[in-house]
Amino acid sequence: MATIKIKQIGSPIRRPESQRKILIGLGLNKMHKVVERQDTPEVRGAVDKIPHLVQIVD
């Protein structure tokens, strides 16, 4: 299955708890950290909920 790389570009400081939990669920906890996840609808949905905090990189 295909994978995508997700990079954290925003800080979770002063963000709602639900957005912080999405970041943790994706495996992100520090600025500019990049993780590789399988390209599933669940991961895409999580990324779509916090587009101001994460970015899909090549």
C-alpha cells in the first residue's frame, strides 16, 4: 500500500484538545518532525481536520 509523509508545521499550543490528540495519533509531537504513514482514508481524514498544523510532503 502507498505511504504519505506528513510534516508538522504548526504548534499545538493554544489549540483545542481534539486537535492535539489528532497530532499525537499521527505520531507528531515536535515542530518540523516528519512521519511516514500508510495512505488510508483514516489518515487522510485526520490530516484534513488539521491542515493548519500539518503538511503532506514528497
